[in-house]
Amino acid sequence: MSPTVRGLAVTQSLVGSPTEWHLLLLLAHGPQHWWCLQRQMLGTKWHRCWQGLWRLWRHHLIMFHVKHGWMLTTAGETLRPILIAIQTCNQERRKSE
């Protein structure tokens, strides 16, 4: 099994809900405070957002800094190419609609 496929399998086992993926996609742009994340996640209940943040924090993919807010950890930064690819695909799909 190639390292890329193995890494994707590990990521899929750590990130289990659409809310967590959405949070990671938002944090791929840089650190954000709670109110910014909540505003961008329209339609998501606040407790689901907190649950997603807690799960990602527990898996050491994100961390909280008092000055900067929520951000990707070093382990979370390794997901940046995947997150950027997902965002690129979404943008191209929207353009074609």
C-alpha cells in the first residue's frame, strides 16, 4: 500500500463527520476565532461545531491559541494539500454549474 493511500485512510479514520471536514477546510485558510467559524458554518448547530472542534483537537489536528484562535497543528498542516485539492474541486464544480 502506498504512503499516500495509507495517509488518506488514517485521515478518514480520524475525521469522521462532515462538520469536522468543514472545520478543517475553513482552518486551511489560516487561524480563525470561534465566532468566525460559527458564522461561516451556516446551518450547523453551535454544539455540533463545538463537538467537531473537540474531536479534531483530541486527534491533535487543531489547537487553540488565545491570540490567534483555532488553527491547524503540525499534524493538521500535513492535511493542507488534501484540503486545498478539495477546495479546488468544489470551486471548479461551482464554476461549471
